[in-house]
Amino acid sequence: MSQDVVAEFIEDLKEPWQAEICNKLLEVVRQAIPDVQERIQYKKPHFLKNGKYAAVISTAKAAVSFTIFNATELDLPEGLFEGPPERKTIKIREGQEVEMDVLTSLLKDASATL
């Protein structure tokens, strides 16, 4: 699937703050995984490396969620992520500052073994 499906998904978001966060997260994914495969699945952007899930972006009314797969070995910042050991999710709310370089490095580490 083309790289543009995720961009179209983001353009269709009604909340400007969500679109802004999603665009930043898309940049995170593309920096962390240069040969990432992007597709829309279950109405959300999914990112794959070597055919395996690496990350997912999803939007809800009050937050944008970013899930990193293969996260068991990651050293995560305290209190930011939730979920089972193999996949960790951060929920980003409107106005919340997130260190995108931290997310980039976590995703790079998590996807290194995919």
C-alpha cells in the first residue's frame, strides 16, 4: 500500500491537535524505521517492518494513542506507557508535550529485532 494512505488518514481527522500529533508520530515512525510499510487496518494507521507489526496510531475523542510492538526489552520512561510487556501504548492528550526523539529511539530499539 502506498505511503499516502496514512497521510490521507491524518488529513481526514477533524481535530487539528490530533492531526498535528499524528503527523509528528508519522515522522517518528519514518525516522525509526526507514523501510517501514504503512497501511490502514481496522481504520487506523499500522506500521510494519519485515511484515511484522512495529507500531500503531489510533485516535479517540480525548487522546491520540501510539503503540510500540515488540516492547518487552525496552527501558521505558516511568508512568508514560501502559499495556502488556510485548506492546506498550502512550496516550497523548491535547496540549501535552511529548519528547518525540525519545519515542523515535524507543521505536528504533523495539523494531531492531523485527
